[in-house]
Amino acid sequence: MKSLLALLALVALPVMAAEPTLYGRYEYIALPEIGGEVLKAKMDTGALTASLSAKDIETFTRDGENWVRFRLATKDAGNKVYEHKIARISKIKSRSDEEDEGDSTEVAKRPVVDLELCLGNVKRTVEVNLTDRSNFNYPLLIGAKALREFGAAVNPARRFTADKPDC
């Protein structure tokens, strides 16, 4: 009987996991290292990494390390050039729509930088790949890795649930 009571006591212990913060499908995110820009972001659990809309992307070497130079590719962006150390190069596979080629895939290489993001009053450094997203409605895509960093869950029925960024 004692072992049964001990087992029941173990099963009844509360789980002490932190509850995720619930965000909407779209949120405002500030980029403190990119001139404090505030962008509309799409919270996308189907994407793995975060992506920032950039143009004139150019990699170069500084003091033996790989760096990237770019401009924001957003409708209100000026001509300011940003430089950031490259964390890694990601390989993004996209399937070709050509029927003749069957299941062929194209691999795009994108520079990835560690970038500080501010969501509501939470600031985290996350990996962000740079690519031209100017044809998309949202210049910043927040993928599953970044969502985990923020301890976030997404309610796709909600929009802009976090306060304006204040980090």
C-alpha cells in the first residue's frame, strides 16, 4: 500500500514548465541593431529560421572573419547600409515546379546573422537569414527556432497581441 501511495504522490506532482506567451499570427518586432527599425512580422511555425528582407547583400572578409553588408528591403527603408558578422551560411531548398525535372530541388545559400529582436518587452538574440522578401507582405518572418527563443505560442486567429516593442 505504501508503494502505491508513493507512486500516486509522484504522479500528482505538478509540472513546473513555463507557460508559453501567446502571440498572434502577426506582431510588431523592433530591430535594435538595425537602427531601431520596427517591422511587421509574420509568426510562422512552419518555417524553421527567421528571415529578414534585405537587398544588395554582399559578403566580405574583415580581420579573417566572414561579414555581410546589406540594405533593408522594406517600403520605408532608407539607403542605410548595415554590416554584420556572419554566424553561418544556410542552405535553403526549394522544389522546382518544372515537370521535366521531377523532384529536383534548387539550393539557395543565405547569410545568417545573430540579430537582437524585441517582441513586446522581451529581447532575444536569434539567427536571422537575409533574403529579399520585398514581394511578401511582411518583411520579417519569425520561424520555429526564434519562436522557441521567445517562449512563444501562436494563435493564428489573433493579430498584433503584444504591445509595441519596448525593450
